Amino acid sequence: MVTFDTFALLRPLWFVALLPVIAITVLKARHASQLGGWSNAIDAHLLAALQRLGRVVPGVTRPAIAPAAVAGLLALALTGPATRSGDLPSFQNLEGVVIVMDLSRSLTEGGGFDNAQAAAEHVLRSAGSRPSGLIVYAGEAYSASALSRDPGPLERTIATLDGTTVPDSGSRPDRALELARETLAEAKVIAGDIVLVSDGGGAAAAATLVEAKAIAATGTRLSTLFVAPRITGGDHPVGDEAALRRLSDAGGGTFATADDPSGVGVIIGSGNAAALTEGPLASLLFQDYGRILLAFSLIPAVLLFRRGT
């Protein structure tokens, strides 16, 4: 498929079929202008003399306009000229959102956990009718909620999260992102979004960056929300905002802070239909006018059934 802003050709390779149509039409037109080939078989001066004597009466050779028009319109129809539909279909079974919540000690005890919960709820509301799920992690990752279009239970789950929800100490966002990717794959989600809500602990690890790139390779976007800790010093880390920015860049998503998650909320609300345009469902996003050209090809096709005289 080739797109030009709102216009697209769904099957542009069919333009190749126009080349033999044009070539055959030109050859037939040249042949029609040569007295059925007699001008090549007789010397020019002899043909001119016969014409002056009235011994050469050219027949009426109809140019191959009708078959050329039919073939040309068929080829154009098969290229799939289309415009982007103003009323996009809802891909409720193909789009999904997974929120990944960091419940490590650095975040839950850093003073910004209420912001993290509010940001996660904002993402959930932005998802609208898209199925949404929740994964929580610290030293290990767990699925807290399967994908569902009912946000009520998930909102209540987010509100009850705390530092004791995940018993494993540490911070392994790579395992949580891997679980999120597998969750979307098992649900047959084509255009997915994963949102990581974290203070950046473990985000700088090579394994986490590798997982972000693996997510992007599947057509899913990875966005990140940075939760700035309010308590620093001692054994409380300051957070790693830069690492989360790198993850969102590698994952093809966007970065925002938990204080202002609207940037992530906007792309979640818009869906991830761009991923669908790369696959076999792309034609569902466009209004194909090829069938109209097929109907017009019937007009010159009628001329093919004329009786000769």
C-alpha cells in the first residue's frame, strides 16, 4: 500500500498491468492506419497509383478503443484507489492497553505513589472502550488483571495497590514488559499500547532496553510515565527520568510525568491504528473506490458485443 496524505493505493503493483495495455493499444492503432498491412506489402508508388485509379477501397477498421478502455479500467480498479475513511471502525478486539505498575520499595515509599495511581487511572480512562489490563512488578512481575473492556474492577484494583502487593524485593521492569508483551500476543492484539508507570528503577538495564525494542518490533507502542520521588537521600534513590525517556523512544511511544500524564493519555485515546495500516487489515481504514471503476468498465465492455457490418 502507498499512501499520500488522505489518498492511498491499496495495491499499487497493478499499475504494471497498464504497460502491456498501452503497448497493445498503440500497436493496434498503428496497424489500423496502414490499410490492414497492405501499405507494407506493396510499393508506395504502386499503392498510390492504385488509389488514384480507385482500385483501393480501404475498409473501416475500428480502433481497439473499447477493449483498451476495459483493460485499462480493470487495471486501475485493481490498484485500489482509496481515501482514508472519516468513520474509522472500532477495533475493540484488535487494540489493547496494558498498564505496567512499578510497586518496588523505591516508588511505594518515595512519596509519589499517589501520583502513580492517579496517572494509571488517567491512562485507563483515556483507553475508552479498548480492552485494558494491569501488570504489577517489583523483583518479579505478576498479572493483576486480564484484558477487559470494563474499567470498573481495574480502577478498584489500582486504588488498592501498595508496597505489600508484590512480595519480591527489587525492581525488574524487563520482566514486567516481557509479560505485558506476551499478554497482548496471547490476546491476538495487533495494535497494542503498553504504559510503564515507574520512577525509573531498573529502566537503565540493558535487558529492559532490549525488551522495549522487542515490543516496538511487534507493532505495539511502549510509553512511560515518570513518577518523581518526593523523598530522597539515604537509601531512597532520586529516580531515573532519562532511562524512561530512552525506553519510550525505543518503544515508539511517548514520555510524560505522573504529575501531567496528558501526553500519554492523548496517544492512548487516539488508539494505535497506525499499526493496523502495516498489516492485512489496512484496507479497513480506507474507502476503496476500485469497485466503482469496475462498474464503469462495463460501459466500454458493452461495445465489444456490437455486431460487425
